[in-house]
Amino acid sequence: MEFGYDATSMRHITSEAEVNLAAVNYHFGSKEALIQEVFRRRLDWLNDERLRVLDEMEAEVNGGPLKPSQIVDAMFGTLLRMANDESVGGSTFVRLLGRTLTDPSKFINTFLAREHAYVMDRFKNALFKALPDVPKSEIIWRFHFMLGATSYAITGADALTGVTDWQLSPSDKDERPDLLLPRLMSFLLGGLRAPLPQLPIFPQSGNASQGAHDSIY
């Protein structure tokens, strides 16, 4: 979380964990395999919880569409609430995930894509159903933007001060999940509900209705 994957050596990890290097090599074989197991242990819980929440909500509407706000909260709110529960990794894991997503290694990208594939498909289809009048490509782009905003947000306020000279007051810099959650949800829903862009129409695209929508409410 502090130094990133590439700058953190196995010797540094074993020193902090107070175990010998040979034991880690025996159980995991490599730093790459070790980090995969760290993520798999926590992501299994996170993705199971996301699907549990989504399943319950879909059962309540009995086949009907969910509200976009429900879907966003199930996907991203569940992640932020995870930061309050140390038994499933707490804020340390959530910030590690954020650091990894904003400063990824190629193998981690591949691993995370594989781990998230089914969950992402479920949420994508839920959004398609909730927003039937919105072009699917626009939903995908906005979901991509939401992933990016969330990844950056969970790295903490240090990410902001690291790239700008903007200063937050002590109270605003507080990174408690119960304060970050409503801020992030408000931002994500604002982006999801924003008027659609008026995109240029190219004859070869065959999608003349792309820019015809004024809003996705």
C-alpha cells in the first residue's frame, strides 16, 4: 500500500511479517503468487457480498429494473463499507486495492479482470436493464469513469496532495469511510445521471441515434 507492487521486495514483506524468505517461497513460490493470494482472499468476500446485495434487490423487484442508485451502491458502496470491517481487510486492503488499480502491473490487471469478470457482467446487465433508453456504449463508458473515480478515491487524500498543491482542512481530510461514502456516491450518481454528450455522427458507425438523448433520467 505504501510503496506499490514493483517497489516492494519479498525481503521487505517477510521482514515486516517476521517470517523467513524460504517459508514464503515454499508456500507461494513468488511475489506475484503471494499478491494474487492476498487479493483473492479479500476479493472473494467482496464479490460475494456485492452479488448477495444485488440478488436480494433483484428478488424484491421480481424481475423488474432496479434504480441506478441501488446498483451503484451495491457495487461501490459495498467496497467502501468494507473499509469499516477489519475482519475482511478493512481500510488497509481497500487502500491497497486503490493503489494497485491506479498503479497496476500487467499481471495484476489480468488477474483482477479474471476475478471480477462475472461480477462486472452482472452489474453491467443490471445497469442496461435500469437504463433501457441509454445507449449501452454510454453506460459502459460511465461505468468505466465510475471505476476510475472510485479507485482514486480509496487511495486516500494523499493522492490529491501528491499531484496538486491544494490543501484540505483537517476535518475535510478525514478519510473515515462513513464520510467518504456519501461524497463518492453523490459524485458517481451525478455523473451517471448527467445529460448525454452530443457526439459527432460518423456514417460508418451506423448509430445515428447516439446523440439524440438529452438525459438519462
